[in-house]
Amino acid sequence: MLKALLDIPFAFLIMFLALQYIRWTCFKEINNKRFLFLSGLFGILAVGLFVLVALIIPDLGPKVELPFYIIILFGSALYLIGRKVSKAI
């Protein structure tokens, strides 16, 4: 729960920065080396931020482990429900 509460603001911040970066790159004549450097730096920071939060915050509550066949059955049921709903629309 705490991880989600910390990850959500980080996700919004990263999305805001990504949109600002896209806006900046779309309407300017930019140098290829600078563009590649900023793209790599942005990717490293975004992934690093999520990994840092995941490593720092301890797990809370009980762990629930499901066998793989339960997950496959659940996924298949959701897929069939989705197909049925999309055909109905």
C-alpha cells in the first residue's frame, strides 16, 4: 500500500516530465548527441526511481502465492469475458 502511495506521485511526475520533453523535442531543431543523452538520462532516472522505491519500502501484509494454473484460468476467464463484452458493443 505504501509503495503504491509513493509510486503514484512519481509516475505522475515522470509522465509530466515525459510530456514536457516530447513537447520540447517536437518543436525544436535539436542536436542528435544531446537528444540521445537526454533520452538515456530520462530513462535511467525513471527506472531508477521506481526501483529505489521498491527496494527501500518494506513489504507490508501477508504474501499471497497462487499456483500458475490458477493465474492461467483467471487470465483465460478475463480474456473470454473481454471478448464477449467487445462483441456485444
